[in-house]
Amino acid sequence: MADLDLRRLRYFLSLADELNYGRAAESLHLAQPALSRSIAALERELGVKLFERSRAGTRLAPAGELLREEARELLRAADALQRRVRVAEREGRSITLGFAPGVILTPIIRHLEQAFPGLLVNVLRTTWGDQITALRDGRVDATFATRPFDDEGLDVVELYSEARVVVLPDSHPGAGERELTLADLADDLLLQPAAAVPEWTGAVGYPGFDDAKGQPATPTVEEKFEHVAAGRGVLLLTGSAARFYRRPGVTSARVADLPETRICLVVEPQRRSAVLRELERVAPSLSCADADAASVGT
């Protein structure tokens, strides 16, 4: 598999998704005969038939079904490797920090750029779903993440705890209360992955968070707030995030029976640059919850 032409694999995946040479070629900005030649060359290289063609159309052969899943993983790994190589090349000149909604990085950015003259600190706001993925695939050099997350093989610096609050539409029966319980939210849809709130047994996610092909979508915090304001469900956030994104049409309340969540700095252990070492050293003293974050409500 490692000897395969990655370009041909990308062409193969496009055709496997479209099952139509014309549409696949158009999506690739490629002439249809060139796509056909590339697929034929890949079949010769593998010694198998990947597609079955008939008057009824094009469909994947059994070998093509297997290759589709393997090729996706291989291309994801190749893309991640390319990003990580670029990360290594810029080491010492720039750094990108991922951060969960509500986390304030300004003191850390200022400290690092003063401590390392010429260093450029970039930031990338992440979601709960990609806060660790972005670190592992090289999009960020370090990330400020909200638990729960998979920390296997990673270095984690615990920073501070935050209460969790629920963001409600103004029309919700609990609107205006300073504290609610999960029982008060039992009939509400959760506008985020249920795995982000493992303590909420039986939480039901909003079915509209699928894309046109039925795959899970990852709406932004701003998009989720629009759904909340429209009365489609509720959103659970840290207190600082709820305060930061406050807007008309919604209100917030502390969830009394949810434990506080931890905000952490997460880095890969093999990354030991002077910048990252300094980041790990100063993050506990320069990171803290917004002092007013505990003040939630209307």
C-alpha cells in the first residue's frame, strides 16, 4: 500500500464516492479520459478490478469496497504527515495554539512573543470534536482543551476547573433560573455530541447536525447558538464560554448536578522545543477562568 500513487488514490476515492466518471472528473477539475486512464493504471498496479461497469452504471467491485476504506485511512495519514513535516520546518519561528471556546490566550501569547523575539503565535479555535485531532494531525502545536478527551500518549497539564452551564432559549421553562438540574433538561435535545457530556445519561442529539450525505456535521458555537435561540435544543458549555458568547434570545443557568470540567494544556511528548517547554511552564500561572464567568443567567 505504501508504494501506491497517492494522487491515483485520491482519484479513486472521488470516483468511489460519485460512482460517475463525469461528476468525479468535474469535482477533480480533471478531463474524464485522464480519470479513466488513472483508474485503469491503478487497477493494473493492484492486479484487481476496482469498479464494475455496465449499462446500469458504475459500482464498486468487492476489491474496490475494501480499498475505499483503506485508502481513506492512508490519505488521512499522508495529509497528517505533510502537516507535521511543515510544523517541524517552522519550529522556533511560529507556533499555533488551539483553544476551546471561552479560553482566553492573550496573556500567554504576549508572554511567548516577548520571551522569544520574532516568534509568531497563531491561534485556532477548536470544537470539542477536533480539539485533540487538531493536535495529533499537526494543525496545532499545542491545544487548550476541555475534558473529557482521549489523552492517550499525550502530555497533559491541568490548568483550572470551570462550572458547566446550560444555554437555553428565552422561551424555555427554566429560563431565568440561576441553577437547573439534568432532570429539568430531560425533554430537551442536546445540540452537541452526547459524548461531550457523559454524565447526562440518555441525552438525545439534534438530528439536523448531519450534512447532505448523512455524515456527522460540526457546527460552530455561533451556529449552535442560533439553534438554541430558535428553540431547537440546549447547549452545555463552560461558564466562561457561555459568558463570552452571550447574545439576545438565549439565557444561561448553572447545571447543579454536573461536576466541574477541567481545562488543560495538551502537547505531544515528542515535541520538546524551547517554546513548548516555556508554554508548559507558564500556562498554569497565566491561564485562569474569567473572573466573571461564574455570573451566568439572563
